[in-house]
Amino acid sequence: MGSHEAEPKNRLRFIALLLSAIVGIVGFRLVEFQVVNADDINEISYAKREVQRTIESERGSILDANGEVLARTIYRYDINAAPDRVGPVFRDVEGVNIELSVGDIAQELAQILDMDVNEVFQGLSGDGSYANLKKRVSAGVFQQIEALNIPWIYEDEISYRLYPSGAVAGNVVGFVDVDGYPLAGLERQYNTCLAGVDGQETFERSAQGMKIPSSAQLTKPPVEGGDLNLTIDSDLQYFSQQVLADAVTDQNAEYAVAVVIEVETGKLLVAAEAPSVDPNDPGLTPSEHRQSKIFQNAYEPGSTMKSITTAISLDTGDSNAYTQIVAEDTMRLPWGDTIDDSFNHDPRNLTPAGVLLISSNVGITKLAGDIDRQKRYDYLLDFGFGEASAVNFEGESSGLLRPASQWDGMTNLTTLFGQGLAVTPIQMAYAYQAIANDGLRLDPILVESCTRNGEQTMVPNQQSYRVLQADAARLTVDMMEKVVELGGVGSTAQIPGYRVAGKTGTAQIQSDDGSGYGDKFAISFFGMAPAEDPKYVVAVMVYKPEGAINSAGATPPFKSIMSQVLRHYRVPPSTTPSANIPTEWE
């Protein structure tokens, strides 16, 4: 009997001991969690809640000479929802807390996003944690959405490169891809200036996955990119591109380029091309027209080289304004080849000015063919041929100028009138800048500086090169003025009220198979004004115009662009007559 009474008591005692043990263990674990290991546990918990986010730095802008924006970064926003958390929202309206249904909110979102309400409602449905409602909305739309204060609507900020002027200087400015990676032009070449350094932010998430604003900490501030300041005048650039586009259309040409240079500074004011690329959507332009042909395409210059040859002849003392030349329309060489003029004519008694006036291949050969080839090669190097310009534009061509030791007898002579060598438009334009600048060639300047936090960097170290003595350069300008004053095609470059000097060029283009010259030409006109004191050089080249046999298609674009340049910079009209130098002799 006594043993039966003891069993319940033993069981109770056992249960009590067991409970005491459990409570002890739990208490011990609580002490361990809350006191002994509290810091470690909190750190683990925080780590699970903590989120690191990259703060994208803003890419710098590209600005023209007047501070006009050619490229800048703006932000667009993807508006997203978390369908698994969609529900009614309470909002304070004039002191009254009202409940808005999902349908009410869908109506608000649809109106701001300019979407059909059913489409919005469909995006809010489901049990997923992500649904995109609309991509790439403006900052204004984003701000309206944010003001609704809907806890299950969030955004992704997307940086977006905008080119406000479209295709203006697009071939030079370049473009970036959808992720902002630079692909071409100055965008790529000067990425070290334009690109910033991304920052880092940490914050905690709530149980619902939302950012807790008060927990945000900036662990690494972003460094914004610098602004690239160009010498390009976007107004003149736009005008020039329109002129070239018309020329390409009217002449059914493959492309056309134009360069405008400020003579005394070497600044590149215009680098225009047609067709041109709109960096906002470069895919619309064929790949061959997305580059800058001014820097990257080389061609045989033809007769525009005769001005360079004449200047060399004058500078070496081999000729002067009164040198007498008898120029036939063909010249047989000792090894059997011939040099021919572009038109048949009786022998002409010409001076160097007359050789330029009628653009005689025979005349320029007789004028300068006896100059030592190494000496003339050195002059061509000084003029900037055979090497890329100081702009060092990405992918820039150096043209083609073989060493004089590699010239055969024919090449020695054909280079006098622009065959047997190749130049880029930028090279030839700055050779003319040297003549216009009293024989002093300046490195071209396209980028003035990079500005970051008010400090200027990447300022060009412009070099100058004495190519000609001033009197030889001045006389060359006077001779080129006769081309415009008295010439046939050249006279179509005349600008009322101004003295203009320049030279035509009609260069045959080699056939694709390299077997010889075909029936296509690169026509050009390179000139300067006012001729008495040149302030600006304008160079125009039209490539493969339909049916062209002379440079008549290049002078109208030159005249239009130079006229606009003179008006734009308010250059006073000429008041003195041209130099009294002969073009023929008796």
C-alpha cells in the first residue's frame, strides 16, 4: 500500500526536477544569447539585414566653346512593384486617415504613368516580389510617384547619356552603350576625364525587405566625372553640317567634310561631316559613318598640294613672284612616262601664281621638280604630313608619306601635285593654317581642358613649328588669292566684300582593286579669309560626287561656310586691293 502511494510522489518529484532542469537550460541559453554572445548575435543579425548598394557616380558633360552642352548625364527611373505585398494604403487627407484600395492606387499610378489602368492592375497582381510597371520614366514622373508614398512601389535609378544637340559634332563627340560604357570619339578618348568613381552605401532592410532610411550610411562617397571643354562652336558646327548634308544630297556623294580653324590660335572651331551620327541612337547610322573621317580617313589630296609645293619653292629661294615657266599640256619624262594637265592647251608662259591659277601639273613640276627630294620631304614633315596630329584622335590616321629614299622618279614628281601620298583632312587644313599664319604651324586644339571640382586639367601643350619664312608664306597667300580673283572654278569661291585666297583640288581615287585610278574623285577647296590678314581657314572636301570632273562642287559649300564664319565673328570687310603680282610673262 505504501509503495503505491510513493509512486505518484516520485513521478511528481521527477517531473519537477525535469522542469527545473529545462528551465535551467533555457535560462542558461537566454543568458548566453542575451549577455555572453549578445554582440556576436547582433552582428550576425545585422549582417543579414544589412545591404550594400553601389552609388553610381555621374559622368561629366561635354561642352562646346560657349558652354553649350553636347553631352550630359540625366537619370531615368524604372517604376517597380512588389506584388506579394500589395494591399490597401492608408493616407492622411486633411487630417483624416483614409484607406485607399488597390484599385484606387492603380488609378493614380495609371494616370501618372500614362498607362491603361488594367495594365497597371495586372502588374500589381500575383505573388512575386518584383514586377516592372514602366521603364525609363522622367525625374518628374518619378517624383509624382514618390509623393504617393506607396510602401510596395519602389524604383531603380538608371543613368542615361543624353546628347541635346543630336548629331551636331556627333562624329567627334562619340557615344556610349546602354550601360554607359564609352564606345567612340571623345567619349572614349577622354574617359579618364569624364568618368567618375562610384560610391558605396550600406543600410538595413526591414522584415518586408524595405530600406530603413535612418540606417543609411555613406561608406564611400561617389566622385563625379569632369567636364570636357571643346573648342567647337556648336552653332557654326550645325550650320556647316547642314551645308555638307545638302552637298552630299545634291551631288550624290559618298560623304563630305569641313574644317574651320582660327588661324592665330590653332583652335578647331568646326569639324563637320555628312552623313553624321546622332549619338542618341548611333545604330541608325551605318558603321562606316559613325567614325570621324576628318581624322581617320586618308585620301590623295590632288591639286591642293600645289599650294604647299609652291610655298616650299618660294621658301627655298628656288622661285619668286616673277619666275618664268613655260607650261605645255603634257610633259614627257626621260623614262617614258608623261605628266599631263587636266585640259588641253597651247604652251603657256606662267609665273608661279599662274601655275596655281590654271592648276598646271606640268607647270608645278617645272617649278619645283629640281628641289632635292630629301629637302622637300623634310618640308612635308614640317607641314604635318606623315604623322597623326597632336589631337591624337582615337583611330586617327597618319596618312601616307613614304621616306624620300623610297621615292622612285615618278613618285618624286607626282607628290608635287598631290599624288603618290595620302593625307587626312585635318593634316591638309593645318598645312594651310601654317601658310595663313605667316609660316607658323600650330598644333590643332580640339579639347581646351577637363574641369573637375573647379580645377582644370588636361590642358593641351600646344607646340608651334616654323615651316616657312613669313615673306614666303605671305607671297603664297597672294598667289592663292589670284586663284579666287581670276580663276574659273576658283572664282565661285568669291565672297562679296572680302578678299579670299584658296586652292581647288580634284584628286582621282584609286580603284578598289589597286590597279590604277578610276573614274571617281575627291574634290576639295581649301581657303582663307580675309586674304590680307587671314583670320580663318575653311577646308571642304567632297568624296566621290556623282559625275564630278573638277572641284566646282566644293566651292559653294566653302563659300557658304566661310561667309557664315565671317559674319559670326564679325570680321570687318576688306578695304585694300589684292597684291599686284603677275600670273603670266611676255
